[in-house]
Amino acid sequence: MEQNPIKTTHICSYCKQELPLENFYIRKGKQQPDNYCKECRRIKTLVHKKSKSTSRPKNNAPQRVVITSVLDREERMRLILQARQKVNESIARKKRMVAEAEMKAMDAIDARDG
């Protein structure tokens, strides 16, 4: 029978150096050394984070108007009424959802009892 010798070194896939196992993180899932040594992993992580932050699009969300900062009275009133309408629509939607849920619960009770 042939026994597998215990490896004490590992080759980094990035720098191609054979280094002791202490220079590698151990992957939790496989309990094996990482493909990159700790130093190369640190460098690759920094490069990845840097490229990720520069490639991310800037916040292109539409700017929200602060109603109280609008000086034109007519425009401010239009914005207030528009906001009030949105709130009322949201409240009506919520009431419909609650009523539908209550109806489903009543139907379930009736089906169980009937």
C-alpha cells in the first residue's frame, strides 16, 4: 500500500512560487490551500476592489426636489398636491390589500367549516 506524503508546500498560481502552507489561506469548503498565497490574494483583492469601484456607474438616480426649498408658490403647491395624491393612492392600495387578505381568510374559514 502506498501512503500519500503530507504536503508542506504549495505553488501559488499567481506568482508561481513554491511556498510553505503557512503562506496560504485554507479554503473552508475543501480544507485545502487557496490557489494564491496570502500576499498575492491581498494584491488581487485590492485590484478587484479598485476596478469595481471605478467601473460602478455614478448615482444617476433622478434628483428629488425638496418641496420646501421651491420658491415659486404655484410650483410648490403643485408639488404638494402631487405628493398628497401619491400618498392617497398608496393608502388606497394598502386598504385594498388588507380587504383582499381578510376576504381570503374568511373564504378559508367558510371552506373549512362548510
